[in-house]
Amino acid sequence: MSENDAVATLLEEMADRLEARDVEYKPNAYRRAADSIRGHTVAIERLYEEGGEDAITEIDDVGDAIAGKTAEYLETGTIDELEELREELPVEMDALTAIEGVGPKTVAALYEALGTETLDDLETAAEAGEIRDVSGFGAKTETNILGGIPFAREARKRSLLGEARPVADRVVAFLEDCAAVESVETAGSIRRWRPTIGDVDVLAGSDDGKAVIEAFESWQAADAVIEAGTNKASIRSNGLRVDLRVVVPEEFGAALQYFTGSKDHNVAVRNRAIEMGLKLNEYGVFDVSDVEDPDAGQRVGERVAGETEADVYDAVGMAWIPPELREDRGEIERAAGDDLPDLLSAADVRGDLHVHTDASDGEATIEGMIAAAEAYDHEYVAITDHATGPGMVGGVGLDDAELRAQAETVRSIAADASIDVFAGVEANIGPDGGISVDDAVLSELDCVVASPHSALDGDGTDRLVAAVEHPGVDILGHPTGRLLNRRPGHDLDVERLAEAAAEHGTALEINADPRRLDLRASYVKAAIEAGATVVIDTDAHSTDAYGKVRFGIHTARRGWAEPDDVLNCRDAAGVRAFLE
Ligand code: DGT
Ligand code: CA
Ligand code: CA
Ligand code: ZN
């Protein structure tokens, strides 16, 4: 059991509370440190025991001051400065800042004026019309806060795939190294790559369930054991619930099929089995055609499959179905006809057409982002910094003259690069569909992403259709503007948008940032069926963000995408032809 998660959560709370007091720089230093500590594979209390505060400073982004606070927590269970900050501002910071548009400073201002400490307090105040009268707030802010509260309440129940997936990867890696484990796989929503995750399900095959459960309970990244039995256990790690089940190897495939879900998919597969005189459950597939009472027990009749998933699907007359497709959206019929889509895989993706540098709000230089794309084995990358315009606040974004100058810089740097580099922009789409960059500048750039960054309420179809019809636009970035767990984004008539995109040669983006995953899978499927091309972009703001492409790849797979449907599965010449 490690304290890494507890320490990271406290440091994040300190960051918010310092920000609420208008302290500069420190909040971001605390947030970076929290990120590093959360992701650190060695238990922080062990580092401290073995090497004191010095050993803690060896974690990236952790300096003496934060190491000191961490040691204080490990020694005493509290951090004095944090306790003082909590006393000064006795609010539920984490719950309140989950509301879209509400940051620590807003929380502080509302507490000062109205004494609001909780989501319930804030809801009551908003309903009574008290927020609009607070200096610096207005009726519109009040409406936005009120509208955001139910979403914030709901959001706190599910985790983002981007947070859950690394935890699942670590559990699987740990169990793979366990001598008693014969096979191990994720199951449930995490294996289907749903954008949000209720809990992480993991399945192990072993003849010694007890040994596997014991190892799991003593895993050093387990922050608490929720419950443990002889062949299943649940722990908490990094704020997530992880459920492990252990089954005997002969039943591993059937259990994996069952616990991967989705429920709707399972019901449809089971009904097919019944039509064939078979019984399908988590223990196997059984021929019950000669059995008097098939419901007499779990393992009645002759076992015809169970050890692998492929055997299970084969026994019910279907090709093996990739987990991303198991949502009962037509995959059953296609698998029965041996006509499943030939989904793209990670190796098919050749480049990234939407990344930022420190010229706008990215962290790295142009050279840095190009070098990192090379290191990621991409064949090309497009530098697409923000343009000024609707939704760009705090001076982020380049004006037309700056965009022209940057394109020149990008092209001169590209001359020395070993991969193809496209000079581009991420322009803003106005409420009426207008583009925030001059047409002449757009026509000089190689790759134009246009994205909505403000006014994301209601139906966005007209606005987005106008943007894809603009002759200067190549890619529609994060089309609905949704932020998972924070705001729903635009409603969309995706067929109409996709038809316009197909007609005008504009690609629809699957933004791989795990906070967005926009387009969502069901829209990807509809868009492809309507003939549109999609593109998987990371929207990277740092050199280590290229790896997030995997969340976009699996979202594309959930949307039934084949390599031909995806712009950045083409080579550089193919992409250039599309952009022109
Ligand atoms: P989540 O955790 O809310 O993100 O979603 P899942 O899909 O991981 O759901 P979970 O963890 O409750 O259960 C894991 C899988 O187990 C689920 O996808 C299908 C299977 N399963 C669980 N309960 C049932 C059930 O009552 N009937 C059937 N057919 N399958 C079930
Ligand atoms: Ca689950
Ligand atoms: Ca579960
Ligand atoms: Zn972007």
C-alpha cells in the first residue's frame, strides 16, 4: 500500500487553496509535483524511510519545500500549512471546483460574499438569485453555475479513462510477474476503452486463487483493501476501485467474455447461444441439447468451449469480436456473418496533425515538438498553435502577422528535420461559424484546424457545417467541445455534419486528449457511414503528450474505423494531397 495518491491529493488541494489566495507560481509547482508523485512507481513512504527528504526530491518536479511538506505528512498525518488554509477557507474545494468555469478564486469570492461551503450551499444560493448580486458575477455566471452543478455531482462518480488506464496497466504488469498467475487481462469498461470508468476490472487465470489474491492485497500500489475473498478482491489504488477475479485456466475465456461486457452485448450473444441449443455463462459454453433441465446448475451438459475467448465466440458461430465493438451496435450480426470491420491498430497511425508549442499555450519549442514527434516514430507532424479569436483568453494565440512569421520559422526548422512538417494553425470558430483567421493567411498555411472554443451550448450543427464548408479549413477540431465530466458540449446532427465534411474534403477530428475524446465513438461510426474522413490528433501541449494517441486510436476503433477512414493512416504525400 502506498501513500503516493494521498500525498498527491493533498498537494493538489494546497495548490487550489494557494491559488484561491492569489499566490503566484506556487500552485502550478504543487500541481506538477502532485502529478509526478501520483505516477511514481515506488511508494513514497519507502523512499522516505530509506533516504529521507533527499530521496523524495529525486522525484521529478519535487523540490525541497514540497519534499518537506510530504515528510511532514508522512510523520504526522497532516500538513500544518494546509490545515491553516482549510481553516481560513472552510469549503469543499474539490467538489466545488468540479463545476465547469468555477476555479479556486471563484470559490473563495463566493465564500467571502455568501458563506457557501458545499455544492448544496451553492445550488441554494444560485436558485435564490444571490450569486448575480456578488461583485464580479452576473446573471449569466449564476445560470452557468446552476447548470453545471448536476453535471459536477454526477461526474465525481466516474473516472476518466486517461486516469484509469495507467492504473489498469500497472495492475496487469504486476500480476503478470506473479508466479501463480497463468494469464491476466483487463475486463469491463476499461477493456472496452469507454471514455469514463466506474471501476477497473481485471481477470486472472490460475490454479491457485488464494496466492493470487494474497499477492494482489499486498501490491504496493494498493492504497486500501476494500474486500477480499478466496477468488476475488477489490482494492483502491490512485483513487480508483480495482476488482480482481481469479478463475481456473479452463474457464478463463468464458469468464473474460462475460466480465468484459457490455451487458447488452452479453445478452445478445447469450440469446444466440440459446437458439443453438447451447448454454453460455461465465464458466463456459455447454451443449445442453440433450439435457433435461439446463438450469439445474452452472456447468450442466457437455463443455464445448471456455479456455479462450476465441473458442467461446467460435462455439456460438461468431468471429472473435474486438472488445471496443462490444456495445450491441450491430457487431453480433457482423460477427455471425464473418464480416467484422478490419479496425485500425496503433501501427497504422503515421503522424499527428494538431500540436501546440510555446508560441501559444504549449510547453515546448517548435524544435522540441518536432524532435519528440520524430522520437515517437511519426512520419509527419503539423504545428498548429492557437490563433487569437473567440474563446482565447489571457493573450493566448497568434494574430495574422504572427501566424505568417511562425509559418516561415516552422518551414526553416523543418528543412533540417527528418520527418515532414506542416505549418498550420488552430483557428477559432465563431458562434456563427466564421473563422478567426484571414482567408489569405489560411491559404498560405499547410494545415488548418478550426475548433470551437466558446459558446458550446445547444445544437452546434449549423455552426460546424459552416466551418467545414469554409474552403480554408482542413480539419474540424474537437467538434462538440465537450469536456468529459465537466461540460456536455454541442448537440450535433452528425450525419448532416459528416455529409458536409465529406463533400468539402474536411476531416473530422477525434481529439485523443482523454479529457475530450471528441468525436465520441457513436459519432465516429455515424460519420464514417456518411462517408466522412476522420483524423486522430493528440492536441499535444508538451513533448510527452504524443503517447495519448492511444486513447484516440481506441475511440476510433469503438467507432468501427478502418485505416482507410483515417487521414493520418495515410503517408505524408497522401496527407499533403488531402490538405491541398
Ligand atoms: P463501469 O465499471 O461502470 O465502467 O462498467 P463495466 O462495464 O465495467 O461494468 P461492471 O464493472 O459493473 O461489470 C463488469 C462487466 O461484468 C460488465 O461489463 C458485464 C459483466 N456483468 C456484470 N454484471 C452483470 C450482469 O448482471 N449480467 C451480465 N450479463 N453481465 C454482467
Ligand atoms: Ca468496471
Ligand atoms: Ca466491477
Ligand atoms: Zn488544440
